[in-house]
Amino acid sequence: VDANTHLGFPEDARQYGVVPSLMKDMGIDSIRLMTNNPRKIERLTSLGVDVAGTIPMVVPEANPYNKKYLQTKQDRMNHSNFGDMLINSPDSMMSSDYSHVEILLNNEKPSVAEEFITEGEEMAAVAIASALMDDDSAQSGVVAADDGYCFGRQSVEDAIAAVKRGELIVVVDDESRENEGDFIMAADKCTPKAMAEFIRYSSGVICIGMEGERMDELELPAMVVNNEDPKGTAFSVSVDATSEHGITTGISATDRAKTSVVLGNMDSKASDFHRPGHIFPLRAKENGVLTRDGHTEAAVDFARLAGSSPAGLLCEIVSEEHPTEMARLPELKRFCRKHGYVLTSIADLQQYRRDTGL
């Protein structure tokens, strides 16, 4: 449990979303769970699974090497059915102050793992011990350090290089703001495949940050006269490129990619678009993130710094672990490692622009 939380994972990161469809395919109406874990029952019930009961999993007594694990299951994960088993079992070899972790990492002393567990398990134990020492993994949101950076200047340079290659990056705003991560990429480099990535992992409301002067040229007025958005996000009327650009209904990944490229083309005219449509232009503040610390401005800045036209696509990333919520920083770190996206923040971009004058 401590290893999970220090790495930024939930205490229990298991996902059960596929269970209802599996049961339906197999013609199963209800189940009995072999478990001591009430969270499994709650999660499955919330998905509409009929849990008819549970079958407890209990051993006669714990041993010195699993007692702490089982005690954690009971105390922190609310596992039931243990009864007096833990009270009547011998104490664990593991120390409450994690001094055993130092043994695993200190070659001068014999490892507990050498005596009681296999070589593969010892390697896993060392990896977990190392992870426990990484306090950065536990950060819940972006907070700039004394030098103004959160993930470091290199994260911005890597992000610019990725945008230049036509890739998606993940940009997080401050914990005190929205505390969300957005996909960002240069609009003029958007492909149907890239747009499909946007749609698959995001809310699906694809926006494009643009400079105000360019939006005026394209006759893209504000969506409403009185903007009541809490963060002042400046939506304009939505658009699709016209059929002359190969657009059909406008909603497919292919059509939205085409519209994005046309919006990013500095030679496009107002007549190249239908209104309303399926891409939402956003009016960025002049001087980008140095004026407003929003994803709209970050999208424009990254596109410009990557050598593209100053128009950047953006969309909020939805949590895979909690699909009714937005992804927050701990999950976004895991998400980026899993899929190979560059992760940076608006705070890092702001400091990078101050340092470089770009």
C-alpha cells in the first residue's frame, strides 16, 4: 500500500470496468466473490454487477513473513473475515520504521530476502524500496520549485521537440488552478491518427488555441457576449472546414483532423469554414502563458516554439482509473510512462520563456 501511494497510485488500482460485459457474454446474471475485500464488492456493485454474496478466504494463522501484509489488508484496506487470526499469530519480521528497507539496499549486511524469498522476489523488493525513497512521485499536483520549474527545463525542451515531430504532449496546469492535464499538439501537423488519440483518451471536446488577430481574420466571433466561464476560457463559434476540403459530417477523426489543419494554415480564409462545427477555437491572450496560465495559451506557445503556425490543439485527458473524473497528476505520470508521452507543465513553460526570452 505504501509503495502504491508513494508512486502516486491509488491504494487499490485494479479496474473492473470489463466485468459486466464479460458476464453478459457468458450469460452470467450474478456472482459470489471469493474475497475478504469489501472494496471489490462496492466497485462491482457500482458497475451494476449483482454480487449475491462472498466466500471468505481465511488461513488458520499468519506467519512471521506475511503478518504485516495481512494486518495492512485489515487495517488500511478494510478486509474482513480475519477474526482473531492476526492476534493469535507470531509477530512479523518486518519493522514498522522500514529499517528492513535499508537492509535490502545495503550490501554490507545479509539481506532478509536472501534467507526467505527467491531471487526474483528480492529484485522486486529492492525496486519497491527504491521507489519508496522517491518523494517526488507522491506529488498530487504541479507546484513550482524555487527556480520556477516543476519538471525542469528539459521537460519543456523535450515537449517542444515532440510537438515539432507532430506528436501529442501532456501539459498540466497548477494544482491551485484546474489541476488537469491536456493533450497539446500543433494544429498544422494533425493527422487522423493523432486526432483519434485525442478522442480516445480525452473528453472529446477538441479545441484549438489561436491568436486573437488571426481569429478576427477568420471571422470567428465569441461564442457568447457575456463570458461566464470561471477561468475565462474564450470560446468562439465552433467550425468545420467546408466540403471543398474533403469534409463530410465533420465529426470523424479524419474530418476533425482536416479542419484542424485548415485552421492552422495561415493562408486559409473565413470562407473555408462552416459555422457551427465540431472544432472549438479559443482566443488566446497576447503573450501567451506569461499573460494567462491557461492551456489555451500553452497550446499557442508550444506550436509557435516548435516552428509551426501559432495554433495548437488541446483537450482535457479523462481518467482511465476513474472514468467519471478527469486525470490528475499522479495518474498522468503513469499514463505518460505507459504511452510514451512527454509530460511538462504550464509553470515550466512560463519559466522557460522567462529564461530564454522566447
